Amino acid sequence: RFDFIISDSFKKRSVECSDSEKNMSQFTLTRITHQVLRAFDLNIFGNEKGEKPMKMFWVIMLSLFLGASGNQQLTNSVEMARISKTLDLALAQGNLIENVDTHSGSHGDGDSLQTWTFADDSLLKQIQADSAWKPFPLTKNLEALLYGVTYDEGLSVTVVGPYVSFSEEQLPRVEHGYYYFVDRQAESEQQNSDEQILERVSYNFSIAIYDTDTDTLYYVETDS
């Protein structure tokens, strides 16, 4: 009887643990698969005839491998490929020192921050050759998004932002550098403009900042 009670209790705990691990594994696998798809810009729905491309098989296999192995380095490589494509920069020579992602839920709301350091100014040369990158300082709207802005109007004080969840230790204020902004909620011809970004009730944007004093790249994505 004593053995039966212990066995039954153990079974219950095992089932509960398995359910929890199953949910966590499913979330991790879904997230990694999403990263792989975004990195390689693949169409999972196939062509007009409903034929799915053969390379989807390899995407699924890669996702399973990443999820099963738990190899953070491989996961970081997928993120690097995706962000390299977004910014049109070669990030392979950089050292990823921070990778924080709070995206969760069915809508994928949250923030992410990746930070790279570079041994020289080779990335700066790429940035300076791309007109989409703007020299500092940040606009007031972008400063409000990342750090918050206080407007003292004498009789009243208004604080706008920040709209990301990172501390200034994680995302320090940069004095000299370049920034790249994409409003992913705007029409295609207005994606690099932040003029209307604060007029929304939800935010979907990406901001990259390159600090020329430290040769450090910060990349932020926010979805709400």
C-alpha cells in the first residue's frame, strides 16, 4: 500500500511536469521556427497551386534541431542572419553580448534587444554608405520611444515614454553615432519616418543605433 501511494503521487507529479515542459517546449519551438522563417523570408503557404516549397522541410528540420539541442549559439546565428538582412549589414564579425526577448502570447507582443560589439570600425563604413542611417542626435520622438522625454511647460510637466522595457544600463544613451528607424505599421513609403509614431495606440517599430565611440550596435524591436 505504501509503495502504491508513492507511485501514484509520483505519477501525478510526472504528468504535471510533463505538461509544463510540453507547453514550454512548444512555445520555444514556435518562437525558433518564427525566427527561421523571418531570417530566410520563406513562404510557408506555397504557390498559387498550393504546392509548398521543398525547402520548408529543411526549415522544419532546422527548427527541430535548434529546439532539441538547446544550442544558444545556433539560435543566435539565426537571429543574426535575420537582423543582418533587415539592416543590410554584415554582422558576422561582431560579438553578440546581449540577447533579450520578451515577445510572448498569441499576438507576439513584447520587446527584443540585441547588442553587438566590434573590434574595429568596419561596420561603421557600411553604415556611412547607406543613406537610411542618420547621424545623431535622435529625433525627439525616437528619444521618447527609447528613453522617455520630459516637457516642462511651467505650470505643467508632461512625460512621454519610454515605450520599451529596457534600462539605460542595457540600452545606454549614445552621444555620437548613427541610427536606423523602421515604422513597421506605416505605409511602405513612410516606414523611415517617425513623425506620426506617437499618434498611435499600438507600436510596431525597429530601431538600430550604432555608437561610434564604442563600436557597439544596439538593435531594438517592439510590438504591441
